[in-house]
Amino acid sequence: MAEATQRKRSEDGGAYGRLPQHPDYELTQVGPGTPCGELMRRYWQPVAVSADVVDRPQYVRILGEDLILFRDKKGRPGLLYPRCMHRGTTLFYGKVNEEGIACCYHGWLFDVEGRCLRQPCEPDGGKNLDVARQPWYPIEERYGVVFAYMGPPEKKPVLPRYDILEDVGLDEELRADMGAFGATGDNSLPVAPYSWLHMNDNVMDPFHVQVLHSTFSTVQFVPQFALMPKVEFFTTENGVCYSAKRKLDDGREYDRISSFLMPNVMCVPNPVDINQVKANRITWSLPVDDSHFTMVTVSRMPKGAPPLGGIRFRGKLWGEMTERERQDTPGDYEAQVGQGPISLHSEEHLATSDRGIIMQRRMLKAQIRVVADGGDPIGVTFDPGKALVTLRSGNFYNAPQRA
Amino acid sequence: MAEATQRKRSEDGGAYGRLPQHPDYELTQVGPGTPCGELMRRYWQPVAVSADVVDRPQYVRILGEDLILFRDKKGRPGLLYPRCMHRGTTLFYGKVNEEGIACCYHGWLFDVEGRCLRQPCEPDGGKNLDVARQPWYPIEERYGVVFAYMGPPEKKPVLPRYDILEDVGLDEELRADMGAFGATGDNSLPVAPYSWLHMNDNVMDPFHVQVLHSTFSTVQFVPQFALMPKVEFFTTENGVCYSAKRKLDDGREYDRISSFLMPNVMCVPNPVDINQVKANRITWSLPVDDSHFTMVTVSRMPKGAPPLGGIRFRGKLWGEMTERERQDTPGDYEAQVGQGPISLHSEEHLATSDRGIIMQRRMLKAQIRVVADGGDPIGVTFDPGKALVTLRSGNFYNAPQRA
Amino acid sequence: MAEATQRKRSEDGGAYGRLPQHPDYELTQVGPGTPCGELMRRYWQPVAVSADVVDRPQYVRILGEDLILFRDKKGRPGLLYPRCMHRGTTLFYGKVNEEGIACCYHGWLFDVEGRCLRQPCEPDGGKNLDVARQPWYPIEERYGVVFAYMGPPEKKPVLPRYDILEDVGLDEELRADMGAFGATGDNSLPVAPYSWLHMNDNVMDPFHVQVLHSTFSTVQFVPQFALMPKVEFFTTENGVCYSAKRKLDDGREYDRISSFLMPNVMCVPNPVDINQVKANRITWSLPVDDSHFTMVTVSRMPKGAPPLGGIRFRGKLWGEMTERERQDTPGDYEAQVGQGPISLHSEEHLATSDRGIIMQRRMLKAQIRVVADGGDPIGVTFDPGKALVTLRSGNFYNAPQRA
């Protein structure tokens, strides 16, 4: 058996005797203590839409950790390790009150930061309550989203602000959504069954738009995307951007700028309404665990605007399609789920069209090492005065050049 | 990665950097050769209700072993390893006759103690039939239950008798039931998806009754259980008991005595009719495997009494409830399944209310070591004259003390 | 724990303390690089019915490998490793054209032998296309079946011809079918959930026919099979055969000859129409992976003959039966699935009725070692002049002997 697996690729390029392949574990493992997991934990991550966090406990799974999320009756959200520190019954069956959450089994009561307030079955409601601190994570709410910080407490950064979501006018509103809509184009799938990296690799990849979303089967965004763009990639202080230029029929040059921000954030201009100049939304590709992810988006909309319709494939939303129909008109979901739950990066053949992805992955790996060596990764700040992030993304138009 | 997992608990009690947790394997592993498995195997275990054992073979799974159970046409029950000693076809597809069970493939015939009686495809019906002995376990029936002994043959003890199930009057009957009713309170779940130990930990825990079953959401037993009892625990010759005293409104002292018998038996007085003095039932928490268990109960009832109604949660049986309803009114099932398939005992914080559980677990571990060292555990006897077990459990009332 | 598992079988033949059992891995592991997998790969294996191979890509799973099968619009079939050599998206979502198949993500185009023809997102459609050769397997079509060769390219043998499928007359036709019909007797199960070896062990086993298929529950083939045959086994140049003789009521001797050909082929005479002299079909037991297999049959039939009805169990096809009905009238499927996903050969007790199976397994093991030592196994030839295989199988009748 050793010989077969160690043999080099057959000279005729056949499948016999290929070496076993493997993922890039450094970028795909997201659990506690893993390189990428420790990187992700240095940043605030969105864990829920604020409006969905109520006094009924719910499970969330993020970065490979199962947690309980609830809002006490004073309106304070809490994110706790689920197994009660008494004998391990899940706080999913707990009851929320003004002070926090009480376990169903013996009534041990914890506040939103896990402090044990009472042990009803103990004399005097319990002594040594400190010992029974329920493990917890700090939470902050902004933009209609609940953010959690799951990293080393002494390294907790300031929660960033994004310029495109600030100074919201009276005729505007911010909307927060959670689900795998960036993959399917609709609201039918809460969690996608594959690694966050498959989506993140899609962000700095303007070339697939001309094939998958335009010429391969159906136009999924706008006809202009059938033109193969000229692309420049450039690194920024906290990520990677691309500028994708297309010469339109009317002579204008359409310059589409899209952004990746460390470690898992994208700012992609509207792909359906390409007249919209500045990008109006930020999206996180949130790892649920090594082989699942979901997405959280905050969009700036006119007040009362109807919800975004989904992407349609020959008139149908993804959630309405059969497997055969998805085979006929694949979109991002098929391209990404088709890489498997975790891709086998050892067998990739990256080309010039992948240089944006190469830049992203290099940046991620470099910052993983910064964190492993005890440093602070880019995009993290402890100075509230430096919390504002400026986004470059948008659909820009340059007048035709006069001869 | 090593640093993150070995780091001590954060000073702020947060969830970052916690050590990995683990079960108490000594008490939760029940397969052949495991410490607790070898302890369990030293005692007769109930494997089925007698009335359910018929000439159609059925699968049973006990202590991590899959077995076939049937009754030959002479009325003798047999418990055999399922894979025919010829070429491994399961005796589930076998046919039962007067002599035993015949495998469907080549007709090899075995009696209820696994003796191979015939090999039809062999000349003269087979030679060396002894070599093909189908592995088997001895069985005895009593109280309407089929008991099996799965331990070392030379250590087979006498099948115990329980005083509360003896001398059944003409106007009484014994009823046997099997299923996870002690967890759900109804008959809807044959097997519970978690370790036997979660149920066993519930037996010597009178305190949770005041919370989970009374004040947390709904009264699931009787209103008197809303009073937190004063509890004394004491060891007995074969287990642990508690005496839980409550002062009632009418001045009487209600003393509820409940018993745990080695290794997995409980005798709990009626929790719904607390006027019933002596306990009328014995229940085994039968490990199916490491992460599943079921229960077998023998009850002494008046002849023709209607079946016990189940516990109702806001009028509904457990099997009728949605997950949301179970979240609203959790019972024993939720408290126990909420500990996971196998609890993580390393992160428990046992308190004074857990002293009964601590006594039980110490006793189990001590007897596990007795068995491992070649001795006989308590509760096991080889002397038929000593087979009778006296139970102490019941609902007792002491008149109010006169000043 | 060591003592319990190493102890010898109890003297009373009981189940306590049995040693752990295990499969014969040498014969059941079929993946790349395994002993049996490497043997299987030295022969052409049938992977699909030709009529089912169309321009829509489909998954096939053979010998533990997931592959994509399609027919380009010039009619050429291709069998490719599914993960595109660019970034791993499955070619299941690819689009087939005149030249081959294009991946949905970036349009990389591959022909039926995996040559990369174009990379649309690359300048000039890509350079170094050779580097991105999609792993592939050679295919040949014959008898209405698509055969694949998955072994070392330099050892690719000639695709065999079978005499009973040659020289098909104008009033005859060949029909190809795929599915687990040899196990269930009908067309309801595409893949059986157990090892190929359970079926292969069934071929050189004429004795079970008298029990399982005749006297155990119902007559599943013909009444004459209720007679226990006198059997001779003999090895041939490429396999093992048996001659099973039965004396019929009319004095004739019925001699049923059945063949096993290395490594997984059977030629079994019609079991339902036993007047049919020469066998008219060849069947492969095709390993899907270690614990699944399927079957491919080519039958020679009169043109326009109705399809074969399935085997009926008290009037019902297997696909129409409940589990209880299958327990009442088990057939080959129950006998084989009852051995588990992979049988535990270490606990078999083979008898005289198993000598055909013993001969088969010895031959398989001997040829596995020939291959491992660098030689060519029997039944493989590189000489087109030696491609023809002569089958012996059939239902033969000898007139009664005159005194």
C-alpha cells in the first residue's frame, strides 16, 4: 500500500496511484487553539441579529463552539457556555428573568456575564458562588447585530465602525440579516455545509463572475458581467481590494471596486443595481465550524424599502429548485459546495486569475503567525479614536476618453 | 495549540482558553471488559418483559452488546449472540421451532443455550457440532421480566427477590414495563439517548424535585414537593438511601424515603399518590450502551387497576409536546438529555445538595475495584437463602409533635 | 480490560469474555492501494450501462473512488476524477459539449481523457494546460456496458470477450442491467449496503439453495431445488466451478454447472427456467466501496422478450415487502445483509459445504499476492488473440441409466 500512495502521478496523467490529498488546515481549522481559530478570535464576530435575541435561550454555534444566547429581561444579551457549571444540564432549558438565566435542574442562576447569583438548593442560596462562574463571552451590539469577542480577554479590541454604516439619515435605516444568502442568493439556507474559506475565496475572484454568473448557464446578475474585466489587486491597511474595469457599449469605463477586510469581512458593491455608486453593505463570512459557515450582513437602505429579492435562476429561487435544476444553472452555492465540506487545497492549480486569492491567503497566514507569536493582527485596534474603517468599494464610472 | 488548551481558566471566568473536558469513563463505559461494564455484568439485568418474548426473534442491545432474544415453541427463552457461528448471518432472520432457532442461510439449528443441534447441509447433519456453539447468556424469568446474566459463568449469582414484589395477593398483580418512562413520564420513548448515569444521578437527588418538578415551570408531581426538604443520606448493605422530610401545612411531618441499590436499581415511592405508604415498584436503569439507556419497572398493583397515566406538562404528555413546549416546561428528560449523550464530569461543581450522588458514585467506584481485584460486589449472593432484599422506600407520615 | 478480551472462550460456550472479532481485510478492503483493491484494478470493471451514459454528468462510486461519468456530444464517454484541477469544484455541475466538459466555476474545459483544453479566465485561454490534466481512467464499451480500467496504465489488459455473448443472432439482443437484483431478486435497490464478498461467497454455494431458497420458508426458485445436490467443485484456468447433481423424479439426472471467474464475475444458469441449457448471462459483483456493492449483468435474450420478472416472496417483490415480511421469508439479501456491512470472518466455522468458497478465497488471496509481487493475475491477458473466455455454466440433463 505504501508504494501505491507514494508513487508519483502517472505519466499519462491518469487517476491511478495519486497521492492522498489534504486541506490547508492552517486556514480551515477554526476551533479553539487552532491557528485560524485564534486569528478569528482576535476580532469581534457577529453572532446574531439583535432583533432575534430574546428571553428564550437559543443555541448558536460559532468557530466550533456551541453556546447559549439570550437576552435577560433588562434587555442585556448574554452568551454563555451551555453546560451549567453544577452538573452540566444545558441552559437551553433555562429560564430567563430580570437577573439572568436559571438552570432548570436545580435553579442555579447566572447573569449575562456568567456570575453565579444563587444556588437555591444550597443552604443560604449557596456559598463560594465565585467558583461556579459560568464561562461567558463579552458582547456588544451595534448596527442591529450582536457581536461577540471570543479571544483572550486582555486583548479585547475596540468594536470597529464602518463609514458606510455611520451617520444614517432619518430617511434611511440599517438592516441586519443572517443566513447563507451570499451563497444561494435567497433566504432558504441558514447555514451552508462547507468551510468559510470557500466563500472567502470567492470574494477576491472577479473572474468567475464572467463564467459562473454570466456565460456558463444564465445571467445571474447583470448582462455587463459577461465582459471579462481587467483587474488590478492591491493590499490595503487591513485587507485586499480589487478594481475590475469593463469598457461598456456607451464608451464609459465601469470600475467595480470590491474589498476584503481581515479576517472574514467583505464589502461588495451591489451586483444587481450597478448604478449604485458606493457599496451599501458589509458582510461577514462567519465560520460555524470547520465544515459549516453562515453570513451576517448589515445593509444601509432607504427607510421602508422592500426587502431585496433573491437571485433567480430561470425564474426560480435556489430554495425552489430541484437538484437537477441546480445542475443546469449552478451558482456560487454549487461552485462552493462542490469543493466538498473542506476543500483539498493540496491539489489546486492556482492561475493568474487567482492572484487576489493568493494575496488574501498570504495575508491570513502572515497574520496567523503574528498572533501565534503574541502580536496583534492588522484590523484590530485598542484605540476608540481609531475605530472607524473607511471602505473603498463601489460601482464607479469614468466618462469615455475623448480622442 | 498546546498553550491554549493547557492554559488555566481565565481570571475573568470567561470561556476563552478553557481546558478540554471529559466524562468519568470509569462510570460511563459499559461495554465488555470496561470497569463499569464488568461491574454491571456481575448482576442479573432485566432485558425484556416476558410477555413480549415470543417465537419471532428480536434484537436487544444491552451493555453495548447486540443480541437476539426469542422463545422457542416449548416456551423456553433464549438470548444468543446474533451472528450464526457458520458464516455470520444474523439469527434475526432465523426461524424458531420446538428445539430452538434455525439460521435462514444453511439451516444450522441452535437451542436456547446455543448448542448446535443440526447442520442440514453437512453429511449426517454435521459432525463436531460442539465446535459451533452459538455464544449465549443464561436467562431466568421472574416477576414478568426476563433477566439475563452476562458475567463470568463461574460467578453467576442467585437472582434476587424483592420483598415488595413477593406474596402477591389474589387481588393483586405484578406489571412489568420497559421504556424510558422514568425520564419522559410517558410511554413514548423506548430508549433515551444518553448515559445510564444521568438517570442514576437523579435518584439520590431529592433537591431537584423542588425546582425542576415544582417551582421552575409547572408542578409535575404534587404541590407538596414545592417545599425544600431536609434530607439525610445513609448507606445500606447494598446501596444508598435518603430520608427527605417536609413539614406539611397540617403539621404532619412527611418523610419520603427513597432507595438506590447496587448497581443500577431504584426503589422510589409513588411521587403522584403520596398517600401510598410503602413503595410498590422497583426500577432498573438499564444501560443499552455508553450513550443510551432504558428502564424496566415491576409494579405491584391491584388487579385490574387502570394503567398509570403519564406525567402531564400543562396537560400534555411528553410525546405530544413540541421542542418549544419542552423548553417551556422541562422535566427529567430535558435535565438529563441536556447533559449530553455522556456528561463531562470533569467540569462539575458538586455542592452539598449532591452528597447523595457523591455517596452513590463512591460506592460504585469502590465496587468496580472490588470486581477488578477478583472479589464479589455487594448486592450479589450465591446463597438462595439470602436472595431476599428488603426495601425501605415509602411515603411515611409522623404526627405533629405536641408542645 | 486486557484480561477479559484475551481470555479464551468460556468452557460453557457462553458469550462472556469472547475475543474481539474482525473481517478478513485482505479480501474486503477495495480502496486504492489495498491488496484486494489492487487486484480488482487489474481487471476491466463495468461501471455503467451504456444507454445511461449521457451528456449530463453523473456520480459513480467504484472501488471506494468517487468519479464523474459523462458522454461528450461526440458520443465519447469520459470517467474523470470529480474535483476540477483548478480549485476543486466538482465537475458534477459541469457542462458537456463537443469537446468534453467545462467546470462551472471558471470554465476550465477538459476532454474525456482529462486533457485541459482551455482556461477562459486566463490570458490566451491559458498556458501550461498540461499541468492541469484532470485525473482520468480509460474506458471501453462493449455488450451495452461501459467498462473502466482503474489500474496501472502500463498493465492495461485486453477487454475480455465471453463466448455466450458473442455472435448474437438477428433475432436476439444483449441487455445490460445495473443494480442489486442478484441480492433482492428485483429492481428496487441500486446499491446493497454490504461488502461485495458476501455476494461472491454466495456464488460457489449451491447448498444454501436447498435451505434458504426452498425449504426454509418459501420456494423462491423452482421446486427441484428442494433436493440437496451432490456437488463437485473444480478449479479452472480463471476461476472455480461447481457441478451440482440432482436425481429427478423422472429418473433424469439434472446437472447444474455454475462458474466463478476471477476476480468478481459469475456465470450462473437460469434458476427459474431450468430447461434453458447454456447459461445466458454474465454478472459482475462490483464493489462500490468496502461496505457497499452493486451488480452488472449482461443477458442474451430473444429480441423483444419481456423483461425478467423478479423473484416473488409469497407473491411480493422484495421492494414491496415490510421488514416483518422479510423476516418471514428471507432471501439472499437478508442472508447477506445479515452478515453486517462487512462480515467478521475470524468467527466463521467453515464446513464441508463451504469448500467451494474456500477454493475461491484461496484463489483470490493467491492472486492478490501475485499482483503485490509485481506479476499478472489469472484471467488477465494482453494478447487480443486470447481475449475470448469460454463459459461452462448451464443446466444439463443426463438420461436415466438403464439397468
